[in-house]
Amino acid sequence: MSLLWVRTAPEAHRHKPTPGFAFLRDERRYRNAFESLEGGKSGPEKLGLPWGTSGDRFWDFYTSRLRDGNRGQLAWTHGLPLLRHAPVALPKPADGGYAASSLYVYPHGLALVLTFRMRGPFTLTGVATRARDLRYGPIRLDSSRLTPALFASAVLARNGAQVWGPDAALSDAAAEPFTICTVIRATGADWKVRVEEEGELHRFLDKVAGWYDRDRAPDALESCRISSPRTDGHLLYGHRRSRCVWFPEHFDTGDQRHSLLHYHRNLTFASMQTESLAQYVCRADDDLRDPGYLSIPQRAYAHHVLQSVDRLNEGRPEYTYRSRSPARQLQDNGTLGRAQRVREYLDQVL
């Protein structure tokens, strides 16, 4: 299970990072930072490439499987972030699972991802209960025990001050995280059998996607289907700010190309990238209302962001990562209409 939060830097601060992060100010310096890291050199402020040491395939797909040259050439135009690994240590889950945090630094803001992996003999009800405990349970930060939302706000505020200075108040467009839950391994599931409307599995998916603390009738199955319609049990289920992956045909496969762990990471990155770019578009739209214009640097950057948003919305594999989830996320976030207003403004002034 991954929880992610995004914060956007106000335009007044975006071009005034602290000295160690001055490379965030313009395209040439940001691209050079990426190219240096890809060349094996150390990065500024102990930052690293977003794919870390695992070479996450999402970034291959997101940059259209770039082979000629490095991704540093696309870092600014495609909105690639840099990784600040493990900004805070998370306690290991009591069931012997895994917990980690990662911070991503964009030229326009920050993203925080908390990831938990549960292990053990759980029933569907047990998984839902344990996931909810992690989703809302306290996390220690310094001497305090905070809910994940307050924990994320504190970590992002602290890092935002380090990047843009103590007076830079990052926007808090979505206090609640975007969540991605993936069942990686299970027994007793027949992948050829479709998920039954209001059946046990449907109720499980809805509870984990909706984070309800009570029994309730689940939302209609087809209204929450993110994946394309199928006649088997393969289902990507979601609410406005959540995704739950149930791909039983891959539970026991040893084929790394279809590893659900890798799929979870890909979907998490896709959701993070969509969330971050969408929030920047919404911030630009807000600026069109007050003060009523975009600065020249803001126009150029917004143009690149809109192109990336369009690629994610279309989901064509020759241009970016192929998934129906980003398009649904943009629709549910109300981003597309706001993106159109920004696009019309840029068409007039560029």
C-alpha cells in the first residue's frame, strides 16, 4: 500500500529556491543536474535520480522508452523529479512487513510517498482492517505521534522550507492522500471468474478504496472500474483518490515482466506524476484569476506541463506510460477543464 501527497510551490517562491537548490530555477541547470547524475556523478543536496537503484520501468515508459540520449534532456519538459530517499525513517510494521518513505523534488513542488508492505495469512477482511490501521494509525515524528496526514504535512513543510526557504508556504490542495493498494500474492482466487456485484471481493475492494469504517453497500462495480472491461477477474478498482489492484492471474507467476510489485510501483509513480502536474495546472489557473496573468517563465513551464498532462490523459504507449488510471484521475480531480483555460490563455500570448 502506498500513500502519496503533493504540494506545489507558489509562483512567488518557485524561482527563489535556497542556494543549495538554485538549480531548480531554470531549465539549463535542472537538465545539467539530471545529466550529471546519469553520468554517475553526485547530485546536489544528496538528491538522486527518481528511479533510484532499481531502474523502475515506469520512467522508461513515461519518457517513451528513450534510448537515444539520456532523460536529462527531457527532465524539465517532461516534469521529471529528483529523489530524496528516506527523508524520515518509518517503523517496521508489527507483522514483519516493510515500510519506507521517499520524497520527490520537482521544479514546482514536492511529493511524499509512504509505502507499506503487509505479510501474513490474512483474510480479505483482515487485509482491509490492517490496511486501515496503517492508513490512519499514528506515525512517530521526532517526539510526536501523528496521523499519516499530519505526518505528511509536517515532513513536506520541513522539506519545503529547506528547498524554498522558511517563508514559502506550499499549497495544500489535497490534505488526504492518493492511495494505491495492490494484492501481490493470494491463494484461493480463480482469475477466470469475474468479480461478483456486491460479493465479498467487491465489498473488500470498495472498503480499501473508500476507507470506510463501517459496513455499507459498495458503490456500483462498473462505476468504479478503472481498467478496461473484461470477462475475467482482472480488475483495477478505484474511487476519486484511490486505486485497488486485483489481478489474480498474476498472483503466482514468476515472470518478472508481470510482477505485481513492479506494477504497483509503476501505478504509484503514474499517480504521483499525474497528481503533481495536475496541481501545477490548477495553480496556474488560479493565477489567471488572481493576479490575472502568468509570468513569462511561468508560461513556458506551463506549456511543458500541459503537454505532459495531455500525454498522460491520452495514455498512448508511443508517447508515455499506458494506463487508463491517469485519465480517470485527471477527470476526477477536475483538472481537464482548468487545463483548457490555461491552454487557451497560452494560445493567445505565446
